Amino acid sequence: MTPKHRELEQLKRELSGPPTDFSAAFLKVQELRRLIDEAPDAVDHGTVRLLHRLLTHEPYQAQRQAYFFSRETALVLRDVLEKCPRLDVTEHARRALERLSMETQGACQRASCEALGALPLPVAPPSLPPDPDPIRVPVVSLTHVGLRERIGAVGPSWNRCGRSFWVREQGTGRLLTIKTAADPEGARALFREIQWMRLLSENADLLDGDGSSLPRPLRPDGPSLFRLKGAGEKAHVFGSEAEGGLWAVAFSAPPDYFVYPNQPVNGHMPSKATFLAALRRSARVLGRLASHGIVHTAPIPLFHNRVQRHRREDGGLYRWPRGGRLDRWLESCDYPNFGLSGIRDLEHLEPAGTHGVPLHEQIGMHFLSFLLVAGSYFRNRDRRLRGRKEDGTPVDVREWFDEYFLVKVIESVFMAYYEAFTGWPAPTDVPWDLGRLARRMIDEMGVDRHMEEILRVVDQENMTDDEFRAFLEQRGKSPEEASRLSRGKEEIVLLTGPHLGAFNDRISLPEIIHFVGAAAALCISGRYFRLRSRTSAPPCVVFDRPDPSR
């Protein structure tokens, strides 16, 4: 036995004895990590069991610094599964971290998820051309972008959806689309979107057969970004600036591109089967893209605090690992960036890790978006029933939800994403209680308990009087009420929900954070071991099997 081996064994004996002082235990865990890094071949099953016991020791978890202790201990386990030469010990460490990420709470669960989520994955996302100068783009006609020849001289009537104008192509049913922007920044976003379309259409292997669900440039050899001129007798549809005043891109989209899975169509909600198929399809595409280091950063727009977004360093954007209140969750789901056909608004695609957001958090945001949209599917059967009743009690529509179907959606989305991201079949015996998660989602999403938003004085002072009145009117105040309120005098309570959590508080549905953290961690762990094994065989982890080394 080498000196390093003896030192490691001595430290393990000290940590295995009666519980020591929290600070002393913290220092010993740090020393243990150093020794394992220097002598990974000395690690055995006893080391893994010791680390598991430290992570679940209740007195340590009750400390104010429990998260930092848990993070350091979980990182030791991650070092074991990365560096230990014994495959049986490596698999033991993996199984321990995965179970901790799913079965524990609080600091231990968060640290275990983050440790798995930080496993190194080799990704080489493609790069896009630099953004053009919007002032120098060509001014072209419908003929030059390939539209005139496909819709005829007069063509059918244009339809509008937000900034996009489309006509349905005879024969294929696809939507010939012009998407516009009125300012240079929007023009740059359009350029990025059409470049992503071009890249994905030219590299079909990135999507493994799901490429037909995405839009593609109308003319691959045509201009990427342009200003439109000569729209003919239909020019008025594009507005008064159509003649060279709007930036635009042209693409062909799937037939259901502008149909949302959680919105009524002709007065009726999509069937459950249609909704489930749409979420599965989008989960597959997002998972497949993420496996190549390409992430969609906004499946739905999520905020912790919309009002303060202009004076917060994070722009008010929601960072789910922090577990804060989720602002206007139902409004965020109104127009998701995935339709019946699959994902959309590719301007939000970017290389993984951009802006310092780790891949684990970005994958978790995908899962969170799917679960929120699943809740909105039940709420949107009558969009008028939101907020509070006349007597001041919260709207309660929990009976609209279907617990069994909600469980099926959660399970199906996880399996579709996992399989697309890892290249392995999803484990079918994962020990999480999806029934309990679904019931908690119904309790929080089905009752509008949290409606209040507070407009702070400091935020009022950043507005002009006109902006202040417009802000209040947009949030339900009548013009008369808005004019009676004085800007900068006092905090103003507005009913803008439903939110998930009280203003400036924690999320009222922590179970959803627990799930998305674990789901994202399992995905990264699965892909890490898939690449490490260099085989197409499925994983051998069985969560309900006793550890033979115990």
C-alpha cells in the first residue's frame, strides 16, 4: 500500500467514525477530494458508501452552509465516476449520485444534480456567419426570394401571425412565409434565424430524421436577409413600410407551424393525443440539438420579475436553480416557441454555454417549459377564468385537470428528450413519484392564489409620466384610476398573475424545480456514459436493484 493509499484509508476511518464538527467534516471532505485526485485507484465501494452517508447525514444538511458542504461532497463522488479505473466502483458512484438527485431534497438534491450536470461533454456546435450590417442588405422583390413563382402573379390572400405573413402552397400544404422586423436589432435576429434554418436543412444528420418538422429557407441560394419591394396589390398587408422599409426573411414552414398545441383551434382545444404528440416531437428535436451543443434559449419566455428587468443584472430572466417566484406563468405559456409541427423561432438557438449558462440549466429550462405548457393546456379551455372572483377568492379550476394524462405527458417528454439527447433508451424504472408531482402541479396551477405584483418606487422613478400611466393601464387599471395615482409616491400593488409564488418570494411549486433538475442531470449523465462506453448498447443501470457491494 502506497503512502497515498494509507493516508486515504486513515481519512476514511476518521470520516466513518462518530459524526464530527461540521466545519471539520467540511475540511476533511476537501482533503479527501485531493487524495482521490492523486490516487484514484485507491477508491473502492466503501468510499462511495461513505460519501453517500455524508450527503444524507441530517445534522449536516440542517446547517446554514449545507449547500456548500453538499456541493463539495457531491463533487468528490463525481471525481470518482470520472477518474476511478474500476468500472464497478464508477457505476456505483453514478448510481449513488443519480439516486440522490431524485430521492433527496434541499441542498443534497441540488448539489447532486449540479455534480452530474457538470460532467464534461464534448460538444462542437457549428458557428454562424457574423451578423450583417442591416443598412447594406439588398432590396428585392417577391420574385427574387422565390415566392412569385410559387404563388402566382396574384396569389391567394396573405395571412398574418405576429410579424410573419404566410400563404399556403398548393400541393405541399407548406406555408410560404415572410417574417419581418422593423429595426436593425430585429433584423440581426432574423439573419440568425435564417442561418440556423440553412445550417439545419444542410445537415440532416443533426436531427436524425426530424428535419421535416423545421422551417427551411425558401431559396437556399437566395439572399439571407433583405428588404422587400414590389409586393404588388397585396403590399398593403405588410403595412405602410413594406416598400423597402421592413427587413425580412423568406422560408417554407410545415403546415401546422402557426398552430399552438395549448391554444384553441376554431373554438376547440387540440385533442390530448395531438397535444402529447406535439410535445414529444419538440422534446425530441430540442434534445437532439442539445446533444450537438445547440440549445433553444426560450421555448417560452420565463421571468422572475418582469417589472425590474431593466435594472437587474439578470434582466429579470428566470434562473430555475435559484427556485424563485415564477412571474405570470400562464401568460408566459400563451405563445410557446413550439407548435404542432415542432420548434419555431430559431433566432433563439445558440451554442450551449453562451452567456455562462451551463448546459444542465439550459436542459432544465426545456423541461420546465414543457411542464408549464402542459399545465396551460388544461387552463386554456376557458381563458376568461383567471385571477380572482367577484368575492375576492381565487379562481379554482382544478377539476379541469387530468392527473393521469399529466403524468403521461411528463413521462413521455422525459423519455423523448432523454433518448434524443443520449442516444440510449430512457430508463423505465426511475424512482420518482410523478403522481405526486402531477397533483402538486394541479394544486398550484389550478388555483390562482398568487396574483399580486408590486411596482416599487424606484421602478416608477425610471418611467416618464406617460410611461407610468401606460404601464398601469396595461396591467388592468382604468385610465381614470391610472391618472389618480402619482408616480414615485408609494409602492403600488397590481393584480397581474397568476404567478407561481408570492412577490419576491420562493416558487410555490418547488417540486417542479426538483424534477427538472433531476431530469436534466439524468440526461447529461446518460450521454456522458454513452460516449464513454462508445457503444450503442443501452445503460445497465437498474435503479431498484440492491447494490451488491453492500
